[in-house]
Amino acid sequence: MKEAKFKNYDDLPLMLSVPDLKDALGISRAGAYELVRSEGFPALHIGNRILIPKEGLIAWIRSNIGKVN
């Protein structure tokens, strides 16, 4: 079994890439891209790059706990 790249919030970089998001949430690459393109998700689009601020991700996780998608 693959060991987790990030073990807690402190291990996350200040700005996450989509591959970082995939590893942090344990989801597929396609799932990560779907998530960053969804309304209300804290993704920053700069040219072709998509970045996710660490604090925005943490806030998004906390505000979506218990919601069914």
C-alpha cells in the first residue's frame, strides 16, 4: 500500500497543485480536476496553472464536512 504523502495539515505546502490535492485527499486525478472546477471550491486559475491555497482548502473541508455530494 502506498504511504501517504501528507500526514497532516502542517505537511501541506502553502499552495497546492492539482497533483498535491489528489494526494492530500486520496482521490483520483480526474476527481481532483473535477473538484477544482466545481463552484465554490477555492481554486486559483493563473494561465494554465491551477493552484489551491492551503488555508482555502482547509476552510473548504471544514465547511463541507457532513455534506453529501
